[in-house]
Amino acid sequence: MTGQDVGQMLSEYLDERYIHPDQSMAEYTSFRTGGKALCLVEVHTVEELRRVLTCVRKKFLPYVILGNGTNTLVEDEGYNGVVVKLGGDFTKIDVTGYEVTCGGGASFAAAARQAAEMWLTGMEFACGIPGTVGGAVRQNAGAFGGQVSDIVKRVRALTTAGEEIVLRPHELQFGYRNSIFCQRKYVVLDAVFELKKGDKNEINAKIDQFAKERREKQPLDLPNAGCIFKNPKEGFAAKFIEDTGLAGEHIGGAMVSRKHCGFIVNAGTATATDIIDLMNKVRSEVFNTFSVRLEPEITVLGQKKRY
Ligand SMILES: Cc1cc2nc3c(=O)[nH]c(=O)nc-3n(C[C@H](O)[C@H](O)[C@H](O)COP(=O)(O)OP(=O)(O)OC[C@H]3O[C@@H](n4cnc5c(N)ncnc54)[C@H](O)[C@@H]3O)c2cc1C
């Protein structure tokens, strides 16, 4: 099927404004590079999501839920499937009592800021994480000693059978940058975070401190996808990369950041292939030097699976 065919098929369920055949994914991913998706759609309600996924599955088309694309790279040859963005109802954030309820497509950082305005503490770590709540839950995103699993109370999800289920913390299989959503193709519909009452000045001071550390230590001026590798059990990925002498190493327009070796940045002209080739080079050189295996933290979409 062509992108146009898929778009035509999905126009039964969605307004055409929300259907984008052959969409360049550089606009939808923080690396600002990569190929096209067969079709990108935006859904606004659970019902729309269910209908779109049922239709896509019936045609055996690959599909993926995309949040803010801040942990995703699309291969230059593109993704031959349907990319689903969660808009509308999925972007809502509500703070009531000690609970912050957020749609899967809501900004994780915005939710943390709204919680802070209500003097709720526990979510400050999320302020500089640029993804959605769905992406954060899937990855068990974390920073500065905090992570999603510390604050999550329940998650509503859509199963591959189209059933809505509610998962409690013990069912979410959280690990380091890992959750049940990495094993099963469920969609995070919304999540409830439970926080504590805090002191407004202390909360704001923490948020400012974390932002300052990010500005000082991370290459926020160039497109990137955060830490490209998970930390191995032996220590910090960035330290192994730096100690292997790879700071500033580059292939085409992709470069290991000198500021933070855990980041690969797009210095302007990087292709997805440059980034993947550099990831592979870093992995093999770190392995040759320290016998440490680095596993990618990012999701790579495409057919070639060269990483
Ligand atoms: C400058 C910068 C700093 C960063 N700092 C941190 C950090 O401190 N800590 C950290 O953990 N990460 C960090 N990241 C990485 C990234 O922001 C997080 O992993 C974030 O949680 C990804 O969210 P996203 O919406 O962008 O996910 P995407 O990149 O859109 O998707 C990532 C994965 O999640 C899946 N997914 C997305 N939404 C859903 C959903 N609703 N249901 C099911 N699956 C879904 C996708 O299919 C994909 O497999 C950073 C990234 C950048 C660019």
C-alpha cells in the first residue's frame, strides 16, 4: 500500500487535516533528521485511536505510537508503517489534591510545572525531560535521582485487542529505562502520578538547579535525543565513551558531544545513517577497550536494523 492508500483508508475515521501520507519524520523527532513515515496520523480520543489501530492491524501494517520523538530516530529509508500521534484528549493535564492525571500525549515537563504551581513535590526531576507522558512511562524516564516509577499510581492502557485496562505499579514491570510497554505493544492512554505537599520555594529552587545543571552539562544547542545508550551495570555509559577517547568523534554530521559524551548530536547535516554508524562505532570501540556492552536507549524505527 502507498501512503496515499493508507491515508485514504484512514479518512473513514479521521478528518483529513490529521492524516499525513509520506510524512518526513525529521519534523517530528528531536534529532531533526531521518526518512519518511508511510503515513502519520493524529488521533484525539480513545475511540479514534481504537478504530485506527483496529483498521491498521487488519491490514497487517506496522504501526508505532510517537510521543515528542525525543528518544526516537527514523532510518533514512523511512518507516514503512503508520505513526500515530496522541493529540486532543490525550494532551490534558489535571491536578487535583495530590494527584496529577495526564493524557499519554501530554507534555511530561508541563505536568511537572503544573504540579509545582500547586506546591506538589516529587516531580521536579521531570521538568527538563522533553517528552510526553506516554514516552516517559514507557521508558521509566528519570533524572537527578527521580524516575517515573517513584511517583506513578496507575496507568490506563489500550491492549492490542483494543481493551482498556488499568495497570498498578506492581503490574507495570518497571526497571531501569524499562516497563511493560517495552515488552508489550500497549498504548499509554493516561497516567496518574501521586505526589506530596511541599514547600513552593524549595520546589522552585530544585527545578532551577536541575535546569542549570542541564544547561551546563548537556549540549542543548544542537539536535539530539538525550543519552543515546543506557548505563551498563559496570558504570556510566558517558564515562566509558569519554575514557575510550571518543569525545568529538564524528561520522558525517553526527558527533559525540564534547560537553556530554553520552549524547550524539546532529551538528547540522547528520543523516540517520551517520548517527547509527556512529552509535555502532562507539559501541564497538567501548567494547574493544573495556569489554563493556552498550545498549541503545533510543528507539530506531525502520527496516534495516543496523544498530
Ligand atoms: C535534551 C534531552 C534531554 C533528555 N533528558 C532525559 C532525561 O533526563 N531522562 C530520561 O529518561 N530521558 C531523557 N531524554 C530522552 C527522552 O526525552 C525521554 O526518554 C522521553 O521520556 C521520551 O518521550 P517521547 O514522548 O519523546 O518519546 P518518543 O521518542 O516519541 O517515543 C519513545 C518510545 O516510547 C513509545 N511511546 C511514546 N508514547 C507512547 C504511548 N503513549 N504509549 C506507548 N508507547 C509510547 C514510542 O513508541 C517509542 O518506542 C532526553 C531527551 C533530550 C532530547
